[in-house]
Amino acid sequence: MRIHAIQTGQVAVKKSQQQGGRGDGPIGLINTLLDSDWTEPLPIYAWVIEHPEGLIVIDTGETARTAEPGYFPGWHPYYRWGARMFVEPEEEIGPQMEQSGLPAGEVRWLVLTHLHTDHAGGLAHFPQAQILVSGTEYEQASGFPGRLRGYLPNRWPGWFQPHLVDFQPDPVGPFPESYPLTQAGDLCLVPTPGHSPGHLSVILQDHGLSYFFAGDVSYTEQTLLDQVVDGVSLDRQTAQQSLARTLEYVQAQPTIYLPSHDPAAAERLTAQQHVIHA
Ligand SMILES: [Zn+2]
């Protein structure tokens, strides 16, 4: 199976969002926003899997429309103080897939790890795909309460009507629930809440190797190994549990760990480099 890393531009966030914040819940978030240190621009990855059952896309990256004045709500503290996007039109996922000979119109399944703007920003390219998102995430992201939480439901395409994932009590390693996507049983979704309330991850098994598409479970492989809760997770305990389960998984299986904003993720994919742990 071929797996492609598609980088849809870059995002800079506060260092304490990436490396772990100070304080619990909203206090931690406020401390992150007040942090004066920015990360370097980080990649925004989406992933395309050429699976025998059809093209599978994980996340959609960000849109170049973010450069339009007023695209982000200026009244929202996170958009005012927390993040900067750098996306050119040709960096959107649609044009990049077209260029690679994998037209977005041919995608069978689009799985969203969560609905933050830099994962859902490219939705407009996928009107034909079956889109999967966790029910919790969709509910938390919708409507004005969703906008207060930092989601942009007002930017979703009018046709956006995702299939809401209902996790089954089928354990996958340390994850007590899962949702099988392919007939072959080689690709499943697992709940990894914390960074956002309905965050999920995708596990693909191919030739004895696991590919763990982690979304924002951690920002880098190192912060997974160090079990660092990021500086925007409101529910630290839940985030900690997802980090612990993910670490347990990658320690038990040879795994290539692919978070969305790890500058080294695409190289690890190319080099087929497993998580190395002590
Ligand atoms: Zn996120």
C-alpha cells in the first residue's frame, strides 16, 4: 500500500501549546495564549492511503482562504493570539492530490481525526467522499457553542453531513473500543480524546507494520515518548490517558508514528522508521 504525506502549508502556535502548558483546564489555555514564544512554522499534514478498497484520506489540512480578512473570527482569543497559518492556494489538498494523480473526487473514505480548522479546512475538496468523524466531536464543534470552543462550523461546506462514528467494544491493543473501516480489517479508528473532546486516531496495518495516524494526540514523536499533554487540552486527565494508550500501542507493535504537525513525520514515513523507545 502506498501512503502519501500531503503538507498543506504551515501553522505556528505558541511553544507551550506544542511543548506542554502550565496549569489545568482554562488556566492552562490562558497561559498558552499569553506565552510570547512561538514555534517555528510547523507542517500541517494530511495523509492519503492507496488502499485496495479505495482511496482513504485522513484529515484535509488547511485552506488558503485563511489569508482572507475576516476568515477567522477576530473576537476569538485563540485566533487573535494563539495561531498563525501560512497556506498558498496550490498547497491545498485538492490541487496536490490532483498533481499526484490521485483526484480528490475519487476518494472513498475521508476520516477526520478532529474538526479543528487545520484538519477540516480542506473539506470543500471532498463533496463525493464518505466522511467519518466521531459523534462527540461533531456535536462539540457544531453551532455557536462550537464557535466558542474554537471550531469554525460556519466555514463547513453546506453539504457537510458526516457519518458519525459509533465506536464498538472491540479492543485494539490498549484501546478498549474501535471502529473497523475496511472489509479487510486492516484499518480501524480508535478514540484518542483529550486534545479535543472527540479526537480519534487511525491505525493501518500493512506487512506486519502499524501506521498510527495520530492527528494531534501529540505534536511530535518526542512529546509522545515524554507523555507531554499539550497546552490547549482542556481535559488533561483524558489527554494523559490517550497519550498513555498510544505509547503502550507503539511499544507493543512496530509502529510508524505520524502526528499532523511533526516536522519529522514525513521523513519517518519515507524511511519506514519505527518508534524507537528505551
Ligand atoms: Zn487540533
